[in-house]
Amino acid sequence: MQRKTSLIIILLFCLANLALAIPSFAKEAESEYRLQTEDLLKITVYEQPDLDITARITSNGEISFPLIGNVMASGLTVTELKLKIEELLRQDYLVNPQVQIFIEGSNAKQISVLGAVKKPGKYDMYPQRETTVLEAIAMAEGFSPTASINGTRIIRKEKDNEITIPIKVTDITKRGKKEKDLPLKPGDIVFVPESFF
């Protein structure tokens, strides 16, 4: 009886830690987003209002910025682009430029697969059709040996809220319930927890 109680306490502790970890995974995925063509950026430079712009990334992956001209942005994270613009401004124009970049509108059609998969990361969605949960996991080279596959969930931002959609994988793979292999939306995170036993 005491052993059973101890196991329950351990399980509750692990679940509490998992609940705390999921938002940090969401934040990590967002910070790793790589800019794409058609993304709309708002760029400000501290105490330099003449340099504040809103720019859309062109089809060749560039933005046009005052003083420094065209800057390649596509494929960079927001942090990488910020550092690049600061460096270019520092070379000839400002002593200590402080740049901030906000994504005003995104053309992202990517999802993230995190947790107990073989290759966690961001993946492009299929351009001409829906991408499902199991397809996303396949992009990440499948579940790791420690995966708790029926703990799989979609983490989705809707307006100002973050919702979690549980996915029972064995219903899809063993019971043939294909309708439970839900289509993903751009920006979704597929999170697979580790098994504790």
C-alpha cells in the first residue's frame, strides 16, 4: 500500500513538472521561428524615430532599411535579424544601436514537433494539402523509445488563448480511427511527453 502511494506521489510530481514545461516549449518554438517571404515586420531603433519602419519581406527574401539598404531577412530568426541590423548600423552610422523587431503579420506555414521524438524541431507543412499529427511526427522521424505516445497533444494559440488538444495515437494506429489524426494549423506545436515507467 505504501509503495502504491509513493508511486502516485511520484506520478503527480512528474505531471506537475510536465505542465510547467509545456509553456516553455511553446515559447522556445516561437523564438526559433525563421522569417519567410511576405512576413510583415515592425522595426524600431531606440531614440531614432526616423529609422522606425514597417517592412514586408520581399520574394527574394530581403527588406529595405533606411541608411543600410537591402538586408537579407528570410531564413533568419528575429534575434539574428536584429543583431544583423545593429551590426550594419554600427559600422557607419550609430554608436550603440538598439533594434527591436516585431512580427506584425506572418506567412508561416510551419509546425513544431517537440518532446519524445527522434528529431524535434520545426517543419514545413504540406503546401497543397493538410498536414496531420501523425504526418508531423513522421517528419520528426517518429517517436523516441521513451515516448508516451498516448500523451501526445497539440498546443495551439487561438487569439489570446492557448489550447491543448489531446491525441490518443493508438486509436488511430490500432483501431483505425483516421478521423482522430487531426489536421494541424500553422504555428501548432505537437508535443510528445516521455513515459515515466
